[in-house]
Amino acid sequence: MKLTQVSVLLAGLFSTVVVAQVEQVIQVGHLLDVRTGNYQKNKAILVEAGRISAIVDADQAPKGAQLVDLSQHYVVPGLIDMHVHLTSDPQKHGYRGLVETPTREAIFGVSAAKATLNAGFTTVRNLGAAGYADVSLRDAINDGEIQGPRMRVAANTICITGGHCDNNLLPHIYNSRSAGVANGPDEVRSKVRENIKYGADVIKFAATGGVMSKNTDVNASQYNFDEMKALIDEAHDRGRIVAAHAHGLQGIKRAIAAGVDSIEHGSFIDDEAIKLAKKHGTYLVMDVYVSDFILSEGEKAGILPESLAKEKTVGLLQRQNFQKAVKAGVKMAYGTDAGVYTHGLNGRQLAYMVQWGMTPLQAIQAATVNAGTLLNWKNEQGQHNVGVLEVGAYADLVAVPVDPLTQIKALEQPAMVVKSGQPVL
């Protein structure tokens, strides 16, 4: 047998194997390459075991597999929200939340997870939940018991005594404190280890006061440098990325200098801190939509008067500093703080990011490839699991009827959401 005949035979056998393994074929009219901003036209995404095995021209797609026809649509990777609280009910802020148990919060999370997935967010980073409720929610989704996005979870937010994320609502006679409280380098290391022991994929700590917490100064630093460094080093040693809740300037600078992976909120960031973030490659995750909900709906949702007053000093400033950070070219990832506001409205922030200085492509990149890179969640071959539509990634995508690069708000109401190659129903 001649060499050319052998090559043809092997090619035919290989083609047969590929066809036999392909479970779904997703035909796409306009496929956005989020790295370049260019569209690939008339493509077919081949799916095996929930992952992308190949992307070929539509007329080269194998026959016989389940077909998802998006030939008339514009398609982007499944969106990623890097700051959510799926177990938090946005109608139970402040003292209303005291009646909630972690079990009840996990049950609430079932509907929140489905709403988030329906909105096109196929992956989320859940930054804080009591009683490991987010771990239970993640595991139920992974086991196919309920529908929801892929979750990377932080469990208990690590914080100082009396700081943001401690329970400061009750007087001292109740001796109430949150499970994430830790003081000093040794205690914070121990708390990181405890969170990981019980299922945390990522670590979150409070570096400053917060809007939603009682008796905390939103601009005041919490944790000194040595404590932050011990916490972050311990998490990195265990292969976890670290997010710092940080509105205040000093806390932002300390956390960046200590090696944190992302700054959440970043409201009081200044030019010097922006330069520091660029130098260290730190991501900013700035929730520039949520202020509208807090100031318009917050009182009805039980948000404390103190918190409403703080938001009035923070909201506009945060958006202005977001604009500065975009112009400076700081790494940005998409995060909304869903749970403070109604779950399933995550896509609304895209238009706000465009309004405050991003191009539509930059906003989409923040919610896809940038978020996926920050998440640093890879398969055995070292390929990113989420944030891109490339070979090896999960076959997660969002389809809309118009070009989102010209009509960004189209992504607020996807025509179809696909997770692991299967349309979400």
C-alpha cells in the first residue's frame, strides 16, 4: 500500500472517530473572538463531553449529532460575574437578614442561580456566604440536581472583629460574630485553611469598611499589611486566588502591595493606586450598576439608613474613578454584587460600563476573557475552562439577535443561553 493511500485511510478513520464522539453541533452565524474583537462567520462549534472539541466552517460540521441552530445569531462566550452572592436575598438586608439560616439561604440560592444562568451568566465567583451555603449550592449544580452557573466559591469572608462582614447588628449581650472573623497573621492563615478545608475555591477578605455593614467607615482600612500578606500568601500557597473587598484608598493600596489578585469595589482609588494596580497586574472589579438599586430600592429592601447615606458618598465617586482606571488601562473584570440587587439583572452593568468609558468590546471582554483569566481555572491541558470559545473550554455561550458591539444592551436579554453545549431551558 502506497504512503498516500495510508494517509487517506488514516484521515478517514480519524474523521469517523471525531464524528462518533461529537455530541452536539452548534451552528453560529457570527462568532465573536473576544481576544481580538473580530467575528468569525458561519462556524460550527463541535461539542464533546460538554467541552469544545473543534470549531470548523459550518459546511464542514459532521452530520448526525444534536444540532443547536444559531445561524442567525451573534454569539459570545458565556458571561462571567466575578462578584455575586447567590445565597443572599436582596429583599432581606439589614435586620431582616437576622432571621435567615444558612440552610434557608442555600434554598433561596436555587432560584437565584437559575435566574443568573437564564441571564447568560454561565460562571460566577460567589464572594461570601454564611455556613458554607455557597459550597452546597455549587455542589448541587455540579451534580446536576439543580440548574445554575458554574460556581467558584469563597465561603466565609475573612474579616476583623467588628469589621465589614462581621455581624455588627446586635448588642454585646448576644456575643454575636461572623464565622469569618480572624485577627492577626496566625488567625488569618488558619481561617484560610479552614475555608479551603470545607470547600472554598477562592478566598475573599475585607480590607476596608463597607457600605452595607453597620458601624464601619467605608474609607477606613481593616487589616494591617502583615495580616494581609499572611492571608494572601497562605491562599496562594494553596492555589487560590484572593479578592479584597476594598472601598477605601489605604486598604486598596495595602492589598495591592500585599499581592491580592483583585480589588472589589475600589471606590476611593486614586491615580497613585491606579498606577500601583497596573504595576502589580491587579484586577479591578468595580460594581458600577448596583448604586442605582441601593438608592432607588434600598429602603424598601431593608437597607439601613446608615448604608444609604454611605452609598450617596460612594456611588458617583466610584463611577468617576472607574472611568479613570479604564483610561489608564488597568486590568478590569466584571463584577456586580448581585444579591445586593435582584438576581438575574447582572447584564445591566454592561451598558453602565460603556457609559462610563469602556467600549462595548472592553465591557464584553471584562465579562469573558478578562474574568476567565483572573479566575485562573484551567483544565488538565492548561486551557481556560471559561471566558473564551476555544478548543478545551466548556461549551458555554450566549446568543443575541443583533450585534452586541453596536447594541450592548442586547446582552441583557439573551435569545439563547447554552451551557456545556445544551440550551438552558
